[in-house]
Amino acid sequence: FGLGAKVGKQPLDQNVVNKIAAGEIIVAPVHALKELLENAVDASSTSLEILVKDGGLKLLQITDNGHGINRGDLSILCERFTTSKLKAFEDLSSIGTYGFRGEALASISHIAHLTVTTKTKDSNCAWRAHYNDGKLVPSKPGQSADPKATAGRQGTQITVEDLFYNVPTRRRSFRSTSEEYAKVLDIVGRYAVHCSGVAFSCKKHGDSTAGITTPANATTIDRIRLIHGSPVANELVELSVQDEAYGFKAQGFASNSNYHVKRTTLLLFINNRAVESSSIKKAVEQTYSTFLPKGGHPFLYLSLNIEPSRVDVNVHPTKREVNFLHEDEIIERICDEIRVRLAGVDRSRTFMTQS
Ligand code: ADP
Ligand code: MG
């Protein structure tokens, strides 16, 4: 009885829509952290400190020393599609910064309690604001939602608390907080290798030592050493290849034939964004198979820059997947470069033993 009357189609409440959309972009704490890291780098920060509690489910905090956010922008900071980085759709093809959708902070505010403390160079104090569901909210009931003046250094601190507090099924789906923390360390480690000139630290709440620390002046090899250890850092060859015809330039470091482990490590950046690519990974493993013993796998850090007009970053809201033109040819050129460098190392060794 009465059932028929209730199953008619109805538009979803806007907050429900936003919550669903947010849950698709941010599946685990690491996805929120990646967005926050990219924002901090976009803000020209040279120091990033990350604090994590319960794998990021209880707390994710990132403190940067970048240009900060103007007091006047705080009221719309977490509205969807507000970004300081993109004005026209055509800009998408020439965008140099990591962000462009203005969706990350909005999404996070729909599934967590978000606090922003920020100070620009020109402001004489810092401002703190709290957000829920895209809007400014008071820190305590009954108070004003307006940002409050506070003491602080230049830069921005973003605090994300109780991620998925209003998505109980998602919250329950996490089996272990240490698994989530490992994912957080992995992504921080990737950016810490890639972002020369930027100091990183990542710490679990309550720990006395940081899981990752890299000073701002560390070289790329130093960064690899600090995060992945000396055995691999001591056995690297430098890669550098470019081709104007395909509009790309690739640089990086690859392990030589003295080094091999059970699983490939591929730190891949396309236009300064950490991405995954099974086709690049497969081609690299294939290339190494003639240089390494059976079952041995390499380490590779690869920064690939492709003319923005040839890249489509807009394939998925998470931007984890990137499509680009002449993918096969570019991969082939990179693998050729790896072959040449690996052969070079072998030649020098043979030469030394012969002389
Ligand atoms: P997007 O990065 O796509 O622009 P976000 O939701 O990630 O969208 O961020 C919205 C805006 O907030 C950014 O465009 C930027 O102006 C500002 N912002 C976010 N994080 C920082 C930060 N750490 N430092 C300075 N500005 C920031
Ligand atoms: Mg962003």
C-alpha cells in the first residue's frame, strides 16, 4: 500500500549530489592529500609539512609556506568550480599548474570538516576559516561564520578532520589505517623526489621521527636516496630525451643493470602531475628484461613533459589518468634512451675490466 506513490522520480537534494560527486573524486585519504599537495606546490611553496592521524581518516594536515589566500577569497574558497587557475576553457590546453577545476576543496568540505588558516605577504595577520558542504561555518555553534584573525606565518595550513564522517559505509570500508598511511607516504614520496627546491616532511601523529624528510636543497639523487635508500641511489643512470616532432621532453633516473628487485618502482610524472601508466610500465619492464636476471625489476623516476595542447588531462575527475598524442612513439623513444644508457654502463664496466 502507498508504495507506488513513493517511488516517483525526484531530483536529488543538491548536498546529496555534491556528497556523491565528492566520494567519486576522493575514494581514500591519499586522494585528498594529493590534491592538497598539488595546491601547495601551485602556490610556489618551498616547504611542505604533512601530519597524518589514523591513516588520514582522523586527520590530514598540510602546512605550506606558499603565497597564501586573500581574505576576500575565503568566503567562496570551497564553492565548486571556483579556482584561481582557469578562466576560459581554452586555458585547459595551456595550463601549467596542477589544479584547474576548483573541485578539490569543495569536495573535501562535503565529506570532512575542513579548516583553512592562511596568510599572504601583504596581510598583517593570518585568517582562519571553517567549512562544511562548500560554505563557511562557525567553529562553534552560535558564533559567526566569518573568518577570524589569528597569528600565523605566511602560507597556508589546511586541516581535514574526520574524512567520510557522513559516509559511514565508506568509512567502514577501510580495513587498516596503516595501509592508508602507506599510500599517503607513497604519494608524498613521489612528490618529494620530483619537486626539487621544495622541502618535505610527512609524519604520523604521535611519532617522534618523520616518515619522510627531504631538505629543500637536496639533489634528485639525494631525494631518491632519502626515500628509497642507497642501494638504488648508488646504481642510477640519468635519462634525458626529447623530440620536437612529438612535442615531448623526458628526464629522469633509472636503475642500471647492477640493481634489481622483485617489483618495479615507477615514479611517473606527466607535466608535473603524478600519474599511473600501465603502458609505460609494461614497455619499461620489457626493455629491462634483456638487462636483468629473470624476475628482476627496475626502479625508474621519469618526468615527462608534453606540450599541453597534446595532452588530455580531462579524461576523469580524479585526473589520475592522462591521455596524450603519439603515446607509442614517445614510449619507444624513452625505452631507446634506457637501452642506450644501460648499454653504456655495461660497456664502461667491460672496458674497465679489460684495461
Ligand atoms: P584548483 O586547484 O583546481 O584551483 P582547489 O579546490 O584545489 O581547486 O583550490 C581552489 C583554490 O584555492 C585554488 O585555485 C587556489 O586559489 C586556492 N588554494 C587552495 N590551496 C591553496 C594553497 N595551499 N595555497 C594558496 N592557495 C590555495
Ligand atoms: Mg587543486
